[in-house]
Amino acid sequence: MPRRLTLLLTVILFVAPVTAPAQVYDAPSFRPPDSEQGVGFYAISLAPGDDLGEDVAALATWRMPGSDLDLGLRAGAGDVGGDLALLGGLEVEQGLVSVGDDAPVSVAWTSGMGVGTVPDRNTARIRVPAGITLGREIQMEGYALLPYAHPRLAVDFFVREDPPGGAGDEADLNFDLDLGADVVFDEGWRLRFGVTLGSSEAVGFGVGL
């Protein structure tokens, strides 16, 4: 693997902030601006920091391009502070600009809706994100590298029992930025790496088939 690819993947995996709220269904998003299809399987850390083994989850995605909109589903389960966390949601994506003589990068808009919950804590986080994803595929020998950025705003509805001295249900407008890279092989499958920065923080990797 070329040195520049190794360096990029190392940065993506280890340059992550130190704390993060859990229960975020779309972090990392693993959503470059292309019309991928099929299934994906991932390992993610919902609260990366000094120990990437904390607050881990397994995630699966399924995406089917349509004539007008690319639709997808995601679902996962993991451990947050010793409690079971469940994640799931619907994804929507549509291309706006394709790489060409007048466009240095491809751009798509993204949206969806999902929920993350820790049942034993009686908490849930319902999220409605909207943003754009932009990137460009770089052809290598035997594979292609697709780095991308996915900024988005999200309305988060927090549903929980009132903690002592604290608020219960509330809604916030938050900003997240995903930085990712897909290594796309000629056979059609891809290795995927992603980091989420902002109000939510996560790091993950996996494979798309």
C-alpha cells in the first residue's frame, strides 16, 4: 500500500477528539458522494479517546440506489458504559454535481432520520440530519481512493427521564463533520474509514460489499 494512503488512513483512525455523547445513529456516516449499493459491516467507537475500545458498537448498512433518490438503512448495537445501546435509521442521498471539467469534486445532498437509545437508562436520541457530502475518486493502480467530507446540521430530540436537578426532554440544533476515505477495489468491494467531529464524535472502519 503506498505511503500516502497509509498516512491518510492512520490520520483518520487516530486523530479523534477525547469525549463524545453516545446514542448517535449516524456517526460515522460512511457516506461519500457516490451511488453505492449493497451491504456494509463496521466496527465503531461511539466515544473515542484514549481507549478506542470503549463504547464500541457493531453496525450494518444496506443501500439501494433508486431512480431519483438513493435510499439506505442502518442498524447497530453496542456497549455504552456497560449498558446495551441500539442504533437505527433511514438514509436519503441524491447527487447534485458529478466530477467533470467544470467540477473538481462530486457533491450530493443527504438527509434521513434515526434513533439511538440505551434502554436500561430510559434515554433516546432522535436525530434528523441534513447536509452535503463532497469528494473525488483518485485512481491508483488496482484500486481507487475516495476521500470525502460530510458536513451536516442535525435536529436532535433527547427523550429521557428527568435526572435529579436536570432537564428532561429537550431539542438541540447540532453540527457534525465526517472525514472519511474509501479504498475501492476493482472487484467492487471497498474498505472504509471514518471519523466524526463536532457535537458527536466517533471513529470506525469496515467493509462495503
